[in-house]
Amino acid sequence: MNRLRITRHSGYTLKTEYLDPLEMSAGKLAKELGLRRERIERLVKGTTPITADTALRLGRYFGTTPQFWMNLQIDYDLVSTAGKIDLSGIKPMDAG
């Protein structure tokens, strides 16, 4: 059985690697990004995903790429979903 590594929600990275070191609130970041405060608060709590729109804004603001933020989200989605579904009944397609 393939096991994916443990990962954290993209909002965790936003909080621990960006907001906390900058001593910035979710509300302040939301204002800087032109988003509603609740959007960033839910993201930091891990109850909503990063969208392409938010990734573009975060990338621009923090000088990263939008792909960085989307990859965090995709990684989290794959790992959390893999733990919820059983793929053992699916046989890989024959290559020959």
C-alpha cells in the first residue's frame, strides 16, 4: 500500500511561517489582500482551502509564487483524501 506523508493544511503554513513571525493578524492580511477577514481566519483555522484567487494574492503580497500556495493545498488534499478512501480494489492498468 502506498502511503503519502503527513502534511498540514495550507493555512497552518500561512499562520506559522508568515503571520506569526510578522506579528500580523488575519484581519490585517485580509485588508492588504482585499479579502474579507473571515476568509483568512477560516484559512488559518484550516476550515477552508486556498483558492486560485487567494493563491495569486498571497503570492503577490509575500513575494512567492501562486503555485507555492496551490501546491500546499493540493498536497494537503491528496494526503487527507488518501486516508479516507480504499483504493485496494482498483487494479493498475496493464501497460502492455
